[in-house]
Amino acid sequence: MVAALRSHFNGKTKISGNFGSLSGIAAVFSACLLSALPAYAVEIASPDGRIVVDVDTRNGIPGYSITFNDKPVLNFSRLGLQFQKAPDFVEGFDIASVETKTTDLVWTQPWGEEKDIRDHHKEARIVFQSQTGPARQMTVTFRVFDDGVGFRYDIPAQAGVDAIKITDELTEFTFHDNLKAWWIPAYKDNRYEYQYAASSIDSLDVIHTPATFEGDKIAISIHEAALTDYASMTLRRPMMHGQTLKADLVPWADGIKVYANASFKTPWRTIQIADTAYELANSRMILNLNEPNALGDVSWVKPGKYVGIWWCAHIRTCTWETGEKHGATTENTMRYMDFAAKYGFDGVLVEGWNIGWDGNWYENGDLFRFTEPTPDFDIEKIAAHGRKVGVPLIGHHETSANIVNYEKQLDAAFAFSEKHGMRAVKTGYVGSRLNDTEWHHGQYMVQHFQNVVETAARHHIAIDAHEPIKDTGLRRTYPNMMTREGARGGEYDAWSHAAQGNHPDHATILPYTRMLSGPMDYTAGIVDLRFGEQEENGVSSTVAKQLALMVVIYSPLQMAADLPENYEGHPGFQFIRDVPADWEESIALDGRIGAYFVMARKDRNSPDWYLGAVSDEQARTITVPLDFLDNATTYRAEIYADGEGAHWLDNPQPLAVKTKTVTAEDSLNLELAQGGGQAIRFTPLAAR
Amino acid sequence: MVAALRSHFNGKTKISGNFGSLSGIAAVFSACLLSALPAYAVEIASPDGRIVVDVDTRNGIPGYSITFNDKPVLNFSRLGLQFQKAPDFVEGFDIASVETKTTDLVWTQPWGEEKDIRDHHKEARIVFQSQTGPARQMTVTFRVFDDGVGFRYDIPAQAGVDAIKITDELTEFTFHDNLKAWWIPAYKDNRYEYQYAASSIDSLDVIHTPATFEGDKIAISIHEAALTDYASMTLRRPMMHGQTLKADLVPWADGIKVYANASFKTPWRTIQIADTAYELANSRMILNLNEPNALGDVSWVKPGKYVGIWWCAHIRTCTWETGEKHGATTENTMRYMDFAAKYGFDGVLVEGWNIGWDGNWYENGDLFRFTEPTPDFDIEKIAAHGRKVGVPLIGHHETSANIVNYEKQLDAAFAFSEKHGMRAVKTGYVGSRLNDTEWHHGQYMVQHFQNVVETAARHHIAIDAHEPIKDTGLRRTYPNMMTREGARGGEYDAWSHAAQGNHPDHATILPYTRMLSGPMDYTAGIVDLRFGEQEENGVSSTVAKQLALMVVIYSPLQMAADLPENYEGHPGFQFIRDVPADWEESIALDGRIGAYFVMARKDRNSPDWYLGAVSDEQARTITVPLDFLDNATTYRAEIYADGEGAHWLDNPQPLAVKTKTVTAEDSLNLELAQGGGQAIRFTPLAAR
């Protein structure tokens, strides 16, 4: 294998064996044709040996390639950076040195989709040294896990260079095969809120990450981890033909991609690899590539479920703005708090509670005041009632993408939230540009986000960000960065006829794409699926699918989005009450992108398991072995299935609730309707 | 239904019943709020009543809407045109008069996928008259068939306006539902040669037609018919939100969309509608909207199968350019002619036969000479040999998109072809712009194409155009315009590893998209699926799928693309010899876009039926009732199926040939491998 790969590589030949003490990492001393200095080619294998990364130079251009199960995945793909007024890292390089290490440890998430996370990888820190042109040094660190590869540029200060302006990152992902990509377009006004498209790599233009690529016996997701002070990476196909995607950093309005210090690290570029697409959902690599908790004691960060004065505004039975139908009144909020207390929800979100919504807020975001309630919202009374019934408010900061206005008030805003007992704030950035100028995906937004997260942390507030920067796993480092939108959520189903909202396959694509980046505040759990006046609006889903989404789409702050009056007395409400928002373990069991997905999760605070399955517009029967259950236990399965004749468009309401006794040796045949789903709670009955 | 539609329409109310003598066409006299003149709203139903078109004005803006099975398909969608230096057709209009008629006739194709075509439609010719602004008249003719709607602008000369420069066509297609679209991008350098993407309408940017839209119990294809002297129409989604696609005419380099006379007709804008996507493939509406045969006796146009010196160039065992490996030599051509004669093929295509290929022809298209063979290609000897064995040459004119150079030689080129016994010429337009300037899809290419077709007809030559303008059914009017490329064809499988070529789902999307426009010279029939040197290249298909494509992908000039030496002795070759290229009848039997497709066709010259089925990367079993067979006959089915273990990537060669006796009452279970297919010939054994 190594020899075969070598033969592509610029005439270099492997003349020594393993280098260093780690098996699986071979630094190869080779005869260099371009320079009198010795040069290395480096090979790093994953702990299980299935993923192999080769790092080398070709004609002085740094690059890497990847194989999986001895088959090429990425062909030689360049690495490099370009700067304004500083020598570029493009060519003339050779590998000067390599440091290697192996890590195998388990760390614990304070909350999450899985409690204990194993971080097992091999690392090679590779120093590329210029052989021609000005003296330059570019360090790239690769980490190879059983579930993928991460690498980051780690640039030391260069002689004579102070602050750096990055004008381009040359990182490539040159696919060996013309895989089928699942993607949303980048550089669009609607941010990440597009339904996913599927097409071959060689038909792509420019797309956001995470993007997922399917082939024969392989699935790949490309994304990034630990985006804290850099532009976000999109992927652009630069050639007329070909299967190369190139990093395309979202620029500032002035064209510069990133403003950096003389010494800087980029986020990790991540390439998750699995045999099948649904197994990508079991990868924790993105989290592993983030830094450990930087906040210390975060017992004040509390996962949970919430309800809110929100859906009514989307279906137009209440308004954000003040007036007759204003949703955010003292009385209405206390009613929601009572409902939440009665049924065990952990918070009440109220949108439209503050000054700024009246008039055209979309254009006049500088009117928003984050410490000034509307006259009909008595914050003192509400906060007192919340304390009494044990249900805090969830704050809301819609900025309408006016960052200047928000940042001026930021500390006061979170102090206000803290003072009134809030544990979490939902932020919002509706608008096609920040301050009418900057993309939501550039370094400016990344920096602002970091500012918000850190400010919120000082006030012991968690963040649920809408219209956010994409998730890159920062919740590990900042556990108060809990959840976010960053995709088309349930709101798109509120605005129109069911045939006009999210397509039924949307929820069968998200788990393989957007959800690989982290939690999403999707706002599912709608049980009254038809509403509205003139033309009947509705959700493109059955009730069972709405319940299933509360398992399928992970969020540590999970909204049960429907109205209290629709929940009370509904046969599906019991599942919404039962399903937790914090998990011991999560296992994607089966699926096919754009067709179906099955997820099982174990409650973090009980021995119960939960299962969610969702289908696209096809009806289907999925056989699921229950071998994830404890082998020594008999369980009662409470099954929330599509009822007779259920159909996402014609007949969304039928729900069949039944119970069954099962063990780990059984299989269940899940029958999903067209656009349907199934949700199951497994509760231990007895030891077997 | 009508009343319900009225209520959406600008306060107009229906105050009279049917207008004119035709049931199903109701011209509605209504109280107009904007003008003192009376105004009409027009409703036209398809012969079976399932499709209903309403034409009206809203605030003076002309528009139309469509329902299918009483459900809205297109909401009010505007009609209009804008001009340079002439009053626009945008607003201030009302319907002034309506002429209606019904047509029901059968016409016969000289060759085709179906011999006798029924044209059954209702027509309304609607005159919009300006009520405000300068006096203007815009006429739009609608034809409503059971399988869809066509409409065209038919603009009379306007007072004071001479030649017209169209700067925009405002035609909209405002979908009621957010359907799933299957599309290729427009305005790309690689012309139509992209793999199809699937995504929701509200995620689209700008796409080519035909584009296909799938919903619940409905499938729609939008395209155009009779594009003879206009720009081709692409579809652009103009809004951030929403499901409106707007006509986007491909401009000339100077920005003008169309240069027209004072009086002009646009091509027909077509909206084919069916209950399921595969039924779209049974629509002949595009042909029906073209003008009848304008060439008179076309007995010189002969459908058939051909082989050629072509695949060898793509897999690099021969070259287009002269030299040691030159494919187009006298000897090699005569060898192909002998092979063709022995096995019943109707022509031999030879590429690289003429002056111009040596050097960088891609950049130097002005070197191409279309009457000058290379020294090693003795055209006199070859033509004589062809006459002797009864197999004509198929000519080849690669222009490298240099239209100026080609048009200078055009008449001489076709005279040369005619003189040497050729009946067909394959043209080629490789390059991202015509003359480095114009899009392949603009009026310039349309005019050039028309020139080529008419010039060829004068010399009794048929055209097989590669890198063409898209098909809009002109073969009805000009039956020598036989077939074309206009999509990613089999050649993409020649250039690379099987995992890098056409994705296995490509052939399961084409029948629902590209093929709705007309025949395609796909160049299937490859039986040796792995080849090449360093890295093994190959076709992303099984052998059975390659055979099936010769039924699935209709072309009246059907290439059996593999090398003679690969065919001789191959068990699949008998099917390639047997399968005709001219059909009595064609019936799409089953399918799902991007998953599978099943087509049955009856030979035009025998009682035999043929069936082709293709699958994407999934293996599947399809049960096909044989009720298309003659009920009074017993047939022998010669079945070419995927052999044991066949797989498009890992194991493409296994082919299982078997025979079975069947009748119209039987069903067959077609077992298709991953990326596989099945081809069947049904031959009458006896009367039952």
C-alpha cells in the first residue's frame, strides 16, 4: 500500500521503515529531487488501521491524501495559505520534521448526546520548511481517528511578519471518486436555511459544511472543528471538470478572509469517514477536536425541555409586536409557566417581550432594547411567578443582525437575564447581512459569537442561537453554548400549506448533514398539524414523525413547540412529557440519506431507552433489532406509530399508541407512513 | 371550482357561463375594477377535464394559473415581455377577446418512438389589449392537452414598432407547492453536461429545462417546444423565499435576449403534468406543439444502429489526431464496415477523419476542414467499400464551437458527405462558448442549428448533434434532425475509474428529465466495462444495464459504442444485434426518479416487444405485468439479466441470459443488481 502510494509521489521512494515509536505512523526519509536537504513523507494510520493519511510535498507543494480500507478516498490535495503583504505558503516546501503522539482517553460531557466520549487518535505535527524563496515555516497537525481525520494549520510567527491578513486558504479535498454530495448552497441571503440538494461532486458550485458525500461502501462528511477566531470554510469546486473541492473562506466585506496574529492556528479541517452514512451520526470526532471545558464548574448549565410563546406568532394567532394579539403579556406568560410546571417542562421562551418589535424591526434593528420589556410584560411579576412554580423564563434577544446595537447592550442584557432567573437566552440574527455589511459566516460573526458566549457565561446563561454561525463543537469548551438553529427548522412548516414547507425528506437528510455539526433547536413536537385561515396551512409531517424528531434531532434545550391547548388531552403528549433532553448514550441504528433514519438514545437519568425513526415521502417498514437494550432486562415498549391511513399531506393526524413487551433479542418492524415516523419509549419492566 | 378560483382573482366575479361553443373552455365576462371596458377571464380545461388553466389579469398584469385534479398546481403566474426602445408588455392590460378551438387528430411519424401520435387539445387564443399607457396588443395562445399545457406569445406588429429587441420575458411558473425539483444548472461552461441534482424549488438558483418537479400524486416537467428562432429558456428563482421560477432567456453577448421581427411568435412554454413521474415519459405533447413535417418526402432519413471509431479514442487505445494510433485510417474504417455489415449495423461513424485534429484543436477550431480527409483516410476507397458491403459512413463535423469556420464550409461539407454516400453526420461543438463569445443556449446557436438542419436536408443528410442546443421537438418539422447529445452521455464513463464517471443513478434520472425533450445519442452498449492502463478505468454499470439502456434511452440513430473485438463472442451481443432503433409504440411502465425506470417498446418492423429496466446504486426487484403484450399471443422472452454477484463497481461483468415462455397475463420479477439493469426481447411463439 505504502509503496503503491509512493509511486504517485514525485519520484520519492520510501527508503526507511517506521519512524518514531508509534506503529501506524511512518515518517519516510526520502531522496528529494528538488533540494539538497533530506525530506520526509509521512504516513499516519488510524488506531484501527482502516484510515491512512499520507502527507508529502509534490514539486514543493505541500499536500495530503487519504485511503480507507486500502481504497483511495482523497487524492493528493494541496495545503497552503496566502497572505496580503507577506510571503505565501504555496510552494517551495519540504517536510523538515515530524512529531508524533498517540492519545487514548475518555472525557465526560456535563450534558450531551453521550456522557463519556473516547478520544483515541494518532497525531503527527508536521513542519514544512521552505526550500526556495523567503524562509517560511508552515506547521500542520494531523489527527487520525477511527472515524476520520482532522488537520489544522499551526503557524509559528515568521521572521519580519507581524499581523497577518489571510487572503486565501488553499486547502483542497480532491475526491478520488465522483461521490454523491448532499449540500446546501453557500453565499446566499438566507444563511443556512435551505433544503438540502443531492448531486454528484462534479456538478457542485460552492457549498456550506458540513457536506456529506456518499459512495459505494463509504460515506464522508467534511466540516471543521473549533472555529473560534477565523472565517468559516465553505467548499468551492474550482474546475470545470474534476472532483476537487477547495476551501473557500467567507470573506469580510473588504475582501480579507481572516485577520490573524503573526502566530495563529486555524480551525481543524475535518473529514469524517464511515462505511455507511448513518454511522457518521455516531462519530464524536468534532467534539474530540475541540478544547476541553474552559468554564470550570458548569452545573448552572441545565439541559431540558421548554415551551414558549413562539409558535402562535408563526401561525399568526399571536404577534411579536404589541397590540391586541400580543403574545408576550404577563398573563399569557404566567399561563405558559403554569402549563410548564404542571407537565414538567424546564423553561418558557417568550418572544416579543421587549422594546423594538413595533414597526419594521427587520429594517430598524437599532430599536431593540434588551433590558426594556414592553408595558404589558411585567418582568418582576413574571420572574417571581417563575420562581414560585419553578419554571424560569428563557430570554430572547432578536438582534435583526444589528450587531453594533446588540454589542453595546450585551453585558447589561445578560445581567438583566441573570437577575430575573433566566438560565438560557435564545438569540436571533434575522437578516441577510450583519450590520447590512458582513456575511453571517465570516470572522466577524465568529468573533461576535465568541463574545456573546463568553459574556453569557459570566452571567451563568446558556445560549440557544438562531441564524447563528454554524456549530463546530464549541460546546465542549464552552458548555453554555448549548444549541442553535443553523438550518431550516420547524418554523418553515408554520408559514404555509403543508406542501409548501419543509419537504418530507428534509428530516431524513438533517441527521446525515447538519446534525453532524452539533445540536439543533429544530422546534418539533407539533401535534396539531393543520391551522391557519384562508388556505389551510400545515406541517409536512405526521404526528408520529413529530414525536420521533424529538429523539432524532438532538438538542439539550429541546422545544416542544406546539400550543399548550393543543397538547392537553392529546394522546401523543405523554411521549413529549417523557422524552428527555440529556442522554447517556446515542446510537444511530439504520438509515439512508434522504430516505429514512433510526436513532436510539438512552436517558442519562434513568434506565429508559428512546427510539425515533423518520421517513421521507415513501412509506416503509424498517426492521430494527433491539440489541441496544440491556440484555438482562425486559422492557415495556410504548409505541407511538402512524395511525391507519396516516399521510404527511392528506391525513397527518392519525396516531396509534400501543404497548408491547420486548427484550434485547427481539426486533421491531417499524411501519412508517408516507412522510411518517415512529417514536418509542422503552421502560424496564423486570430483570429477565 | 371555477368560483373558488375566481375568488382569488382581483375581485372579479364570474357572471356568465360557458363562452363559445366548446365545453371545457369558459370565457368569463367580468366586472373590471380598473377599467371601464368589459374584461374576460378565460378558463380552458383539458379534454379529460383534469387540467384546468385560468387566464386573467390582476391589476392589469396578465397571468395564468393551473389546477390538476381540482388541486392548484401553478398559482397566478405572470405573462409579459420587455423590449429595448419599445413599450413593454408588463401591465395595464385586460383580455379583449378570445378565440377557441378543439383539435383531435392523429399524425404519423416517419420514424420515432411511436408511429401514430394523437394530438387532442383545446386551444384558446387570448388577446390582451392595453387599457393604460401606449396602445399595445399581446396575444397568447394556450393549448391544453390531457398531458399538459403549452402556451406561446404570438405578437402582432405594433403601431410604430419595427424590429424588436427583447430584453426580458416575464413568464412565471409560480408553483403552489414546494415540490422536489430535478435539475441541472444553467449558465455553466460545461453546457448541459452535468449530473442532475435534486432539491426543493425554494432552494433553486437558475436551471435548464426540461426540469422535472415531483410532489404528492403529481409530477410536472417544464420545458419548451419549437425553439427555432429565439433564445432558449432557463428558469431562475428570483426571490429569496418562494416557489416562483421565472423565464430567464439566455442572452447574446451584448445582453439582448432575442432579436425579433415586429411580428413574432415565441416557442411554446410547456408544462407537462402526470400523476406519477414515469408517466411523463409517455407524453407526446412536445411533438404535438411542433409544426408538421416541412421537408416533404423524407424516405432518405433512415433510423438505425451504428458502430464507430470513437470509443477507442475515449479509452485512449486510438487517437483522433494522426500518428501511430490514429483511429480513422482507411483500413480500420473498412474493418468497422465489415463488422457492421456482418452483424447488421446501419452505419460506421469515424471521428478524426479530417484535417484539424492535430495540435490543440480545442483552441484552434479554425483549422478544421470538413471536406479534407487526413492522408491515411482514403475517402474514395472507403466510400466504395461502404457501397459494396451496404454500410454507409456516418460523417463527423467537430467544430470546436467555431461557428464562423464551420458556416463558411457548411454547404460544401454536406455536399461532400452526400457525395460519399453518407446519410447522417454527427456534429460537435466542444467549447464553453461559440466563437469564444456566445452561449450554446442563446439565439445565435438556435439560428446556427436551424441553418445546419436545413442545409443538411438539402443534401439528404440527417443530423446527430453533440454539444447541441437542447431538443424542443423540431424532429417533427425537420425529420432529418434525428438525435443529439445534450446531457452527460456514456463518454463520461470512459475517462476515469468507474467510481468517477456517471453516477449509477444518472440513467435513472435521464428518462424523467432530459429524455422528455427528445432522443439522445447516449452511446451505451458497452460490454467490456473495465479498461485503461495505470489505474483501471471503467463504466459505472453492469453489462445488463448497458443493454437495457438501448431500450430505455431512445435514439433513432443508436450507437453500439463498444469495440468490435469486445462484441464478437460476447453473450450480450445478440441483444444489441436484435434491438431495433425505430418503434411502433413505447410505454413507460414503472419507475421512480433517481431510483429506477422500466420502459417497453414495440418494434416498428416486427411483432417483437423489448423491455429495458435500470436501477440506481440500490439492488431491487421490480414486478412488471406484461399486459402490454398482445393478448392472443404466446412469447418467448429472451432475458439479459444481471448475473450472480453483479455490481456496478465491484463486479460489473456477470450477465445471465435465459429464456422463458410468457403471455400478457404473466408478470415478471426483474431482479436488478446494485447499479444494474435488465433487457428483454419478447418474440411471438404462437397464437394462444
